[in-house]
Amino acid sequence: MKKTVLCAAVLCAMASSSWAQSAVTVYGIVDSGVRVDTNSGPAGAHSGDNNKTVTAGGMSQSRLGFRGTEDLGGGMAGMFNMEHRFSADTGTYPAEFWRQAWVGLKTNYGAVYLGRQYNVLFDATTSTYASFRYSPYIEIFKPEIGMSLGARTSNTIKYVFETGGLRVGLAASAGEQAATGGSSRGGYVRYQSGPFMAAAATETLKDGAYNKVTTTTVGGAYESGPIVLSAGWAKTDPDAHFSRAILASLLANGGTNGGFGISTNLDQRTMFMFGGGYQLTPQLNLGAHYWHAKQDSLPTFNDADGTAKFAAVVADYALSKRTDVYLEADKTNLGKKLVFANGETSRAGYMVGIRHRF
């Protein structure tokens, strides 16, 4: 009997030790606001009308996620992340239920992740020179996301190694992914020294006919005390025969986020961006950002030529560690042949909202 009790105690101790080495976290964001967009009516006589909405996500896209780690000993750890995005205004969700769904293994020689995850362009930009430190993008208005080739890829293997201030990431996706019909390859390098940080990334993606599109980005930031400054540049260069339908899905990302002038004769698009933020008080954070995009047509054509200018300002006030309210205003000006779907060439947006993290 004593042996039985002793064995049970040992097993319980072992189980408790095992449980103590594992952790699963439920997390999420619920974000919604009220927004007014000018020049957003239907094409025709009412194209200049305002459009009033309750946003699905204002500063952040609403989400519910599960992530976990398990200490395997010897510097190794098992990891997973599943993240579901949804629209807070209607309670509906996109066709792809899990926006992230990966499993990984961390070792002393780097970490490997397998599944649907952020691509290297998004990793480099977001970790280094994203628009706003507290979002890091305005969900409803994020022109630079159109330069990240969709931000996520399915069927992906990613390897990340860090030492000191240096981080290197390599990723490849298999040709089975339905979003493009082809495969992708990419990598990034990030380095941080004190308040300065810089990163560069490139990714090439194929369509079903093996035509390619490549995006390259580079940028940096300076962060000291209440001040943060950032700047970046990106270029998207598709083959002449790369699927324009796929290109539109990769560059558009909805609304003002790059969805302009994607014609058959589009040759390349470049964008530079810069901005900053200032923590005025422990609760109040101010930010402003500017983006300038230039688009060129293939030789002998000019239907895709033009520029696009974007600007946004934000005031974010923290009511607590988890809840904040915000005011946002943005402006878009399209030039030459770059127009919105209703034929307008400029648009302004104004938004007030609330966000809760858990």
C-alpha cells in the first residue's frame, strides 16, 4: 500500500512538473469604430457622396487566438499559434477561418515554423519600421500592406535565427497553395543596435503558369524615450505575364490599401514611406505617417502610369493597459490614370473608435 501511495505521489509530482513547463494562452482584440469616407458614393452623379460605416476593425483587425509553448529541455521548445480573424461589426469571419495556423520547434540553432504564417516581407517591416508602434498599422487604412504580397502565405516553412541584435529569416512555400497556384521563396535580415534598427527583405512568388512577381523592401527606425521615427522603401516587380487577377489580390488589400491602377500593362510599383510618433503623456500617443507610391506601365504603354499619395494622423488614448480609444484622419490623392472604382481621384477618412485587448 505504501509503495502504491509513493508511486502515485511521484507520478503526480512528475505530472505537475510537466504541466509547469507548458503554457497555452488565449488572446485577442475586439476593435470597432465609426468612420466617414468622402467621395465614396457609387460611380456616376453620386460618386462624391460620403459613406458612413461602423468599422469591422479600426486600428486593429479583431481576432481570437491560441498560442502555446512547451519546454522540451536543453534549450528546445515546441510552439503553436492558431489565430482567427473576425468582423466586430457583424460577427462574421473571412473565408479563411484561421489567418495563422502553424506549429514550430525552437532550438539553440534557431526556430522552424510550419503552416500558414506571416511572410518575410511582413516580418521585416512590422518588426522594424511599421507605421505606428501601437498597432502597428491602421487596419482600415494601411497602404504599405499592399507591398507585402498578401502578408501571409500558406504551406510555408520558415527558419529564423537570432544572435545579439541580428535576426535572419528564410521562408519557402510549396506550390500547392491555392492563392497563387505557385510557390514562393524569400528571406530577410534585421539588425538592432541601441535605439537604431534596420531591415531588408525580398520575396518572389509564382503564379500557376510559373510567372513571377518579386517584392523587395528596406527600411529602418530610431526609437528613444517618447520619440519614434521610421522610414522605408519597397518595390513590386511582376513579370509581364504574371496573372493580373492574382496581382490585384496581392496589392489591393481593400479600399485605399493599394487597390488602384492594376492594369494588364502594369510594369512595377514603388513606394517610400516615413513618419513618427510621440508619447505625449503615459496615456496619450500621437502619430503621423506619409506614403508615396509611383506606378509605371510596360514599355509603349501608359495606362498604368501615375502616383498615389497617402497621409494619416492618429491620437490614441489608453484608458487602461487593455482598453484604448482613438481618433484618426487620413487622406488619399491619386494622380493621372490611377482612380478609385467610382472614378474619384481623392478621398478623406475620419474615424473614432475603441479597442480592447485580452
